[in-house]
Amino acid sequence: MRLGRSIAALGGALALVAAGTALASPAAADESDFQLNDVDVIRTAPDKAVTVTGTGCAPVNGKPSVVLWALYIGIEDPVAEGVVPANEDGTWSVDLDIPGIVKDNNLSDPSTGMASFYCENYNGEGIGMAQPSLQIDSTDVDGKAAIVSSDTDGDGNYDHQHFDIDLTGFTPGETVTFYLDNAETGHYVRDLFEVPVGGDGRVVYTGDVPTDLPDGKYRIVIQGSNYGEGLVSKPIEVAHGWWNVQNEDIPVDPDNPNPNPVDPDNPDNPNPGVDPNPTPTADPTTDPAPAAAPTTAAAKPAAAKPGLANTGAGLGVVVVAGGLLAAGGILVARRRRAA
């Protein structure tokens, strides 16, 4: 079976793809079903191999198509490349020997780049392409993220809340954005704040929570600018400006480690790909109902002493990245803003 272009020509072909060159047929690019299986960012530890799968690389006139792939760190020549035949139903699978690639190219940890996957039919014509970001990173986001309630005037009523953030595992030099999604609709609501990452990968922030939000349920999204590493909270109910959280810890959603993208030029639009009728995160059989906005100390956690942060127990398992990397899996991340 002929495997399309030779490996010798692969680098040049994918370099054009990486530079944004259109496929041989623009119509084919627009109409192609070629895609990865739910991957926008490939994230893995440097000692874990990765398998990337996809669909839409179907035979043409009964002759098989192939998938040409390449990994780029920076804009120079690819650090790895290859070609695999697609299956008769158009599905395909590429095994990436990340440990070998890291060793052969002396890559640092972390390393940021791009993967290119290009479907070509038996006649050498392009069918479709996909270009997820590639992140080789052994760090995990961990630490403390809390909303602290306090009694500022000593009358026994909680009247103030603030964020208390201390997280590690980001890339030194990047910026971490904290923003809100509407938990019911998936709409982007607003940015909360941005924090630069220190040389040790740590972000620290203390500041007031917004009190002018309409009543409803919101998700806090924490996302690094480099490739979107971070976390997403479970829905938090806000009533009369008060954020109802239990034990002060921001409740992390382990099934939603990264946010869906929004259009920064039109943030009122629903996030692309968000189910307009999302499955509720809370399980009514196990999760307690959100509490009404508390007005007395008896209805809230113990008041924080003046000048001291009542930080609670921390996040514990903050983000799914650690478990996925330990299992050699892929962390799928979707970026809110383009780099």
C-alpha cells in the first residue's frame, strides 16, 4: 500500500500546514470531517507516551488515505514526524513516543509547541488537518483557593468575603486569569483578576469578591495564559451578593478540569461547543442544596479573626492533571483566548 508522500517530504508538507497554508482544495478543508477525538491541547508529562486518535480520514475511491504528523517545539524543524495509514472507516491512531522525543531533542520541562495532523488521500490530495497545542509538562496545579467570610464590625454577622488564593504548578512568567462563567448557560460573565506567575510557578492573590453579581450560579475558571492549565469550580450560588461556599474552599469540579473557549471579541455569546442544556454538576442525592445567603454567624462558618485568613483545608485534589499524568493519559484543555 502506498503511504502518500514520503517521510523525506513530510517535514516540508507539514511546515506549510503549520504556517497556515490552505489545503489543496479549500472546499475540502471547509467540508472535511477530519478531526481529533475531543482534543484541543495535548498535555502530557515528559516520561509518558501519548496516543492521539481521530476520524475523518476516509478512503477515496476504495484506496486508503494516510495521516502525516509532526511535532514542533518553536518554529524550526519538527522534533518528530511520521505517517500512519488510516483505517477503512476513516479512523486513525498515532502513537507519540514522548519520552524518546524528549531525550532525542534534549527538551526542557516544560516545553510548549504544536502538533500537526494532516490527512492525505491516495492521490496526494489534502483532505483535512488539525493542529492542537502540545504541552510537555510534569507540573500539576495544587494549593489553596478559598472564599473567606468575616465579621468586620464585630456584630456577630458575616458581612464581608474575599478571595484567598495560593496555587503552584503554573509556568514561570505566564499570567493566570480568574474569570466567571454562568453555570446555567455556559456564557462568559466577566474577568475577576489576573495574577503574574513567579519564578517558582506560584500565584498568590487576596482581594474582595464582587458583590454586584445578579443572583444565580457561577463557575470560577482559573486558567494559565501559556496553554490553559488550571481548574474549573463546581457551580457556586450567589444570592444577594453573597457567595455560598462550604468550608470556604472553592469547590473544584474534577470532571471539568479546563474551560470551554469563548470569543473575547463577543463574550456575551455562548461558549463554542457548550451544551445549551448542560447536565447539572450537582448530584441531588449526594450534594447538599445551596444554602440561602447567610445573615448571622450561626448560619455561617466561624468568623475569621481580624487580620487573619480563615483558609480552610485547601483544595486537596485540585485538578485532574495529576491523576491523568500518573496514568499516562492526555489532559484535554480548551483555551479561552488565543496566545
